[in-house]
Amino acid sequence: MERISRFRAILLLILFITILALFALKLFDLQIIKTNGNTDNIAKYTTVTTVRAARGDILDRNGNVLVGNRASYNLVFNHYVIESYGQTNEALYSLVQKCRELNLSYNDHFPVSKTRPFEYTLNDFATSWQNHFQSFMVDRSLDSDITAPLLIEKLRGRYNIPEGWSDEDARAVIGMRYEFDLRGISKLPTYTFIQDISDENLSAILELNIPGLMVESSTVREYHTKYGAHILGYMGGMDAADWEKYEKEGYSMDAYIGQSGFEEAFEDYLHGIDGQRVDVVSKDGTIVEQFWRVNQKTGEVYTPIAGNNVETTIDLELQGIAEDSLANIMKELTDPEKNTSKDESNGLDAEGAAVIVMKVKTGEILACASYPTYNLATMNQDWAEIEADPLKPFFNRAFGANYAPGSTFKMCTLIAAMENRSTNPKSEYFGRFLYLPGEIIQDKGVFTKYAGFSPMCLIYKSNPGVTHGELTAQRALEVSCNYFFYELGDRLSIDYLNKTANGLGLGVPTGIELTEKVGWVTDEASKKAAYGETGVDSQVTTGDRILAAIGQAENRFSPLQLCVYASTLANKGTRMKATFLSRVVASDYSSLIKENSPEIMSQMEIASTTYNTYIEGMRLVIAGGEGTARSHFGGPKDLDTFPVAVCGKTGTAQHSSGGSDHGAFICFAPMEDPEIAVAVYGEKAAHGATLAAVAEDILRAYFAMEAASEVNAFENQAS
């Protein structure tokens, strides 16, 4: 029995020794990396490197790629590797000299000027990098009040910078060591040194054989069109709020995210999932093996997964026509040889402009242009010039600006009056609608109902004694008679007028995926915002109510809201959500991720008599003998020359910045069954009728494209 027990003990000991030996062999196999038969390189550690996924494409509604990717190379530091090398400063010094020789800039977020006298440059960096600097100072127990020169001296000591080096050379190396330290604080192994480096420069730097400096295959955005800069958007580094959000999603602090336009709005679809690569590092700092990290529990391999592709509602051909037409009109207005008007409000001082094109029944935006614009492909090179331009090309006027709508607002006033019964016992309209179909209002030129307040009709102001005479609502819209709408405004309460405006899409969010500046109506809040919390100007007055009826007072809306408004008018009160998103598909187009559907934002009940009244009036603006836009869309003389019947409204808006009036134009077509709505706005463009030429170009192109599509469909069916 004793012998059996002893035998069992020996067997267990042998088994234990065998298992231990196998484990040691496995460990040896993991740590000894065989390269060309040499087994002397014993690995010291492994690190995990984030490998960025390719970003998804952005396409138009017809499958044309608007923004894609091209292959590129980044130089990336694994700071753990170079810091184990033992000669970090010398290696970085040689790298600095080579970058100077090649005139190469590299990522350096150390907020101290690069030459003496050293000064802090925190304001040159995004908020996130300012926050990283504060974390660095706290982590290294450095006084926040320390001067920049003294900080340089302290860091020279911390990083053991040789005394014989110049201050500028020391500062350059400190900048890179600082980047390493930031990654150490954030537990990130890599620092992207140079992005999108050329093959020639890449070869020159790799010849230095600097440990830890690796080549990373990557992609950069490639633009396949010169159009749509404001809506396509661009990429950039993260600010504090971005970092707080995206750090949790696995983004590195070097990651670029969408900063505007589609790039920002559809970031969650486009960015993909980064991979995680394991680097095995030898005792001399050389990376001797790389493989994808594997989740030991699930078996998941952390390879990068490309972002999804986003198909937008934009029609590239129509976008180009919209941008070119808008630019041509604005350039003609500001050209004294082409704009020979002697009128003091002639548009020679015209500035920016915007145009929006929307499908009436779905809310899909087919084109969106802001003038002046810029080229995304050369934006970085042109940045200083663009920023210095007084017309602010970076500013997206389609979403980011709010303007007085002028006479384009008059349909809203008419609807409010025709759909509202007076509940005021003191009103002569008590118990009945404030305006009845066919009611005649006499234009008296000057509205004199209230002492000290005498607004004029424009025709009377330009030609004293001249008026429009007796007017129906249709004719009032045709000639854009202010007096007629002063009268309606006087019958209405400001609250009901504002309610109607909101229901039609004015002064409320459109639902668009991009950031928009929501406008406002004339109410107590807008008055106080404009004139302060107290005083007579902070209250809505009778004058405000009457002027609001013609689109003045404090009414301010974006061109996008004006387009939604035009679309809602065409839709008989059904307001659709404005959208740029058609669908999202997988990176290889193999599967559908998301398909967007039309969404109703609100529904206003508009009686058929009301609808027919403003539709007929808007048609007369184009087809009537005195229509304010009669020189476009074929006009009253050549209606057959335009493929469809168009309903429109011009607008001229006064403003406080001096110079020519603003101009506006909205329209939709066809009259019988509206498909498409357009809104054009021009700063100091003087007259809305001028801008109707842009809408004419767009509608002509749209219906020509539609006709061609129908012919192609018929031919394909026949074959």
C-alpha cells in the first residue's frame, strides 16, 4: 500500500514537471521571435495599437460618390518602444532635423511657441487639447502659474535634454516628449506624428531607422465633386465635448471626426469600428511580430471594420446647377457693367445668398447651396484666404442665417385671416372669418388708422398718389400690395398669426439632420431678445402686428425654413420633415442598414377655398400681367415656353445693416400637383424678382431630367 502511494506521488510529480516544462516551452515560444533563424531577440513586452477603420462613402441619390477615400500613409510613434531604446532624445533630434530639411510639419500640440521668447499658445488649440495640457500639468505636479520659459527649463531637466542644445531644438524635442506623456496619461501607446505623408518623404524619414516609428496604412477623404462644400462638411480634431463622448466609443485623441455637414451629422454611420493590433517588441525596441488582438472569451478578432456608406437625398446635377446659377446671379448684381440700375437699392452691394430645393411630398432636399462657397479639396491650403474673405465663405447661410422674409410671408397672413373667426366682441368681424373669399379691400396708399404710425404701400412710396386700387386677395398677391396685408394684419391677433406661421414651418425646427439656427416670429420673446427686457420696445405693439403681416417686424427665418414653408403651402398644410438622409448601406453595399421614410411634422387644416385663393394668387405672381415675377418662367406672354405651371412669391425685406434691401423668392411646381419647392434668398439683392432666375434654372433642369427619365423608362420597358 505504501509502495502504491509512493508510486502515485512519483507519477504526480512527473506529471507536474511535464506540465511545467510544456508551459515554459510555450512561454519561450511566445517570447522568442525567430527572425532569419536568429533566436537572440527576446521580447520585453507587447503593446496594443489602434488601427483606424476606413470611413464610409457619402453618395448622392443616384449613386454618385460625393466623398470617398484614397489610400495614404501615416507615421505613427509607439512611445513605449522608443522610450525603451535609451537614446530617445538623440533619435528625436535627428527626426526634427530631417523634418526641417524636408520642410515637413508634424503634429505638435505642446502649447508653447517654437522660438524664443517662449509664450503660451493655448488659444491656438481646440478646447480638448487645452484640457489635455491641464491634465499633463496636474499629473506632473507642475504649477499652473508657471511661465512658459520656466516650463521649458523644467521640462529640459525632466527629459534630460543636453545642455548644449539650442532652445529651439530643445523645444522641438520637448514637444514630441510631451505628446508621448499625453498618451501615457491616457494609456494610449501611439502618437500620430505625420498624417498623409508622401512616398518620397516617407522613404527619407524611414532611412533614419528610428525605433518605434511605424508606417500606418490609412485613408484620407477624397472629394469627387467641387459642389456641396457646406453640406458635405469636413473632418477635424475633437474638442472637449467630442472627446468626452467619443473616448467612451474607443476613439483615440488623435482621431478626426466630422466637424460639419454630412460628415458630422452622419458620424455614427460613417466612422466604422477601429481594429486593435498587438505589437510584440524585442529588447532593442524593434517590433518583431504583429497580429490582431483576439477576445479570449468570445474568439472575436479585432480587425478594423469599415464604416457604412450614406446615400443622401442630394441630386449632384441639380446641386451643381443651383450653385452655378446662384453664383452667376450674385456676381451679375455686383458687376456695375451688368447691373446698370440707377435705383439706390439696386443690389450692387449684394453679399451672400442661399438656395434650397425640396421634394414637396417627402421633405427630401435635392440641392442646398450657400454663396460664396469654397473647395473642400483645397480647403486646408486656402484656409487663411477663406477666413479673410469678408463675405465669410465658411458660413452656411441656408441653415445658419435668419432673415426677414418680406412679402414671401403674405400667404401666411392670408391663411391666418381666412381660417380664423374673430372671438373679440368689440371686433366688427366678431363670430365670422376675418377675410372672406372675394372680399375687396381698397388700397389707399397710406395706412392711417393709428396716429403716429403711417406705413405706406411700396407703389405709393415710389410714386406718391398712385395706388393699386380695389384688390382681391389673388390680385394683392400678384402685385404684392402691402396696404392689403396691413389691413389683414390689423384684423388678426399676433398670437394667431404666429401660430399659423409655426404651423406652416416658420420659426420652428425643420427636423433636418444638420445643425440649423431656428428662426423666430414676432412675439414678446423676440422683442426682448432684440431690445432688452424692459421698455416700450420690448413689448409687441400694434405697429409690430401690422408690420409682421408683411414679413417685417421681428420675423426672422432661415432659407431652409422658407423652403419648408413653400412646400407646406404646396402640400395644403401638411408639413414634412426636411431630410438629407436616403439610406445607409454596408461598406461593401451588401446589405441595407437603414432606410429613411418620409415623416409628417405637423398638419394644418386648410380649407379648399383658402388653398385655391393663395394658389391662384401665387400663380398670378408669375403669369399675371402685373405679377412681380412675370419676367421669369415664360411670364404672361410666353407661358407655353416653360414645361409646367409655376406658383411663386417675391419678397423684399428691409434690414438694419444699411444698403440695398434683401431679396427673397419662393415657388413650387407644377401648380396642379406640386412636386418640388424652391427658396432663394440674397443679402442686399434688392429684389426677389431678380432671384427668381435661380429658381427658373433649377425648375427647368429638374423637369427636363424628369422627362428624360420617363423616356428612358419607357424605352427600357419597350425593349
